[in-house]
Amino acid sequence: MNIQHFINARKRAGLSQSELADGICTQTTLSRFENNGQVPSLKILIQLCDRLGLPIGELFPKVGVKQPELSAKLEQAEFFLITSEHKQLAEILANISVDTIEDQGSLFRYYYLQGYVMIFQKASITDILFTFDRLLLMEKQHNNPIFRLLALTGSGMAYSREGEDEKAEFYFEQVFEEIYTYPIKTIEDTWRVLNIVFHCGEFYGEHDELAASNALLEYALTICSDNHVTYYLARAAYQLAVNAIAEQRSRTEIRELLADARAYAKINRNRILLNKISDLQTTLNDTN
């Protein structure tokens, strides 16, 4: 049984052992499973996996699965994207040779992660778009729509970074029309949809389309709540606070949003966001 996969899913969900176990089993039972390999009853294990949005079958050895080490590396890399640890993400990808990737799913995942890390590393826009174009061509052949939406979002982010807002909006509008109806079936779907929704919301917030931004960010909060995940809660609450400032809402409302963002960022140990929240709070205090 792949207990580490279970632990990774719990950490991605931002849940402590006691939070995950609440109402299902004792924290001691969960600790014995994660730390000592003592498997609980099937009923308990199913409930724990359901809370994580993790298909229980993923914990059992899969016959014929290729490159398990590569899958583990890509899973860790995607987790670093979620937590904004872009340096660690880049280090993992730098040690993967794309020529050695044998299965289509891992190749999709590699190019999507590579495109996003290139955005944050400020690579040239032509290189970024070439990476996302690879993803779009692959999706056309193999029909994996979440990666098409990720590629469109990444392309919009790349153009936005260059200040080419009209081109950026072209891509974001295509995503905006489709993301609300995308079916979330797995924990991976949850993270990828949140990635898309958050970055679309951030773009519209930065370009004074505050109604669209708020709608997307509130949708992100709903996804987090429905799927028991916390990592994008902090980032969404922070952007909602930024939007609230632009809308000249009350200081009370803005501070409440920042307090929510800070609380979630502390839970997830998101040092980068905590610093941004502190800076914004200082700016607010200075303008009093």
C-alpha cells in the first residue's frame, strides 16, 4: 500500500492528522497508519480517502504502471506549484529528462508544470508559448481538456506579464467560459481547476474587471470548501482584499479578508503570502 501517497494527499489538502481524523477515527489510529503502516479498517480508510478526494484504489500497487519514481517526482513538483515554492519546482523539473518520459499522462503533467515555472522564472515569452503549444497539440490528439485549459491560462499569464493585455484577455476569456462547467472528479482535478480559477481571478482583479475577479475568487473559495482543501483559500482571500481596496470598501471588510488570508497562510506555512499580507497591512495603516 502506498502510504506516502496518502500522506502527500493529506498535506496537499492542508489538513493535520487530527483534522482529517475528526469524526472518522482517532488521531492515534491515523498516526499509526501513516507512521507505522498499521492499516485501519476498510470502512475507516474509505472515509479518510473520501474526505481527501483520493480514490482508495490509488493506494494499492498498480500492475504495469510505468516509471513510479517519475510519477512521485511530478506529484511533488505539482505540490510545489500549489504552494508557490517555484525554486523547488524548478529543481525537480531540471532533473527530469523529457526524452525519458514514456506515458502520455506524465508528459502532459511535465509540460504543464514546465510552462508555469517558466512564467515565474521570467523566461522568454516565445519559449513559454512554445511549451504551451506543445501541450495544446497533445491535447488535440489525446483529448485531455484540463491540460488545454491550463495551457490557455498559462498563455494568458505569459502575455499579461509582458503587458500585452488584449492578447492575455483573449486566452482568459476562453477559459472563463468553460471552467465553471468542468467536472471535478479527482484531487488532481481540484488542484488544477483551482490553479486556473485563481489565476483568472487574479488577472481580472489586476485589470479592474472586479466583478469578474470577485466571481472567480468566490468560486475558488467554494471549491476549497466543497473539497476540504485550504491552499488556495489564503491566496483567494488576499486577492479579494486587494479587490476590496480598489472598490473602496470599508476598512473593516478589508481587514477581515486580510485576517482570513493570514490565518489560512499560517496553516499552510505560505511565507511568501504572509509577507505580502504584512506589506499590504502596513500600507493600509500608513494611509489612515
